[in-house]
Amino acid sequence: MNATVKKELYVAVHGQTARFRIVKYIVIAAIGWAVHSYYGWEGVWWALGVGLVLALAMHFFFRYMTNGWQDDWGLYKSVFKK
């Protein structure tokens, strides 16, 4: 596998704590339920699409600011030993 892909997969698995992931998915489910209540399934799919675009933008922004996940920046602490 390419070294960059390995690094990205490592960050995806180790970049967030289990507690953070649980809370994150509870919040996403609650937002999905609220959107479904007001706008139906079309609104849910629209919100998921917007969320995907925002998540990708945030990912690449953090990747840029941390020099490819090597440096600490803001609340992010590098998962790689220097």
C-alpha cells in the first residue's frame, strides 16, 4: 500500500477517541431525525450531502494545517511520534 494511504488510514482509526465517536454519531443521528421530521427523506439526503462536503473540507484543512498530520495544531495532537 502507498505510504500516504497507510498514514490516512492510521489517522482515521486512531485520530478520535471512542467516546468522541459515540457522541458524534449520536449527534448526527439526532440531527438526521430532526431534519427528517421537518423535511422528510429528501432533506436527510441533502443534509448528508452537505455534511460530507463540510467533512471533506475540514479533513483537508486540518491535513494542511498539521503538515500531513505530523505537527500539532489547535486541539489536534499528532498521533505520530516525532
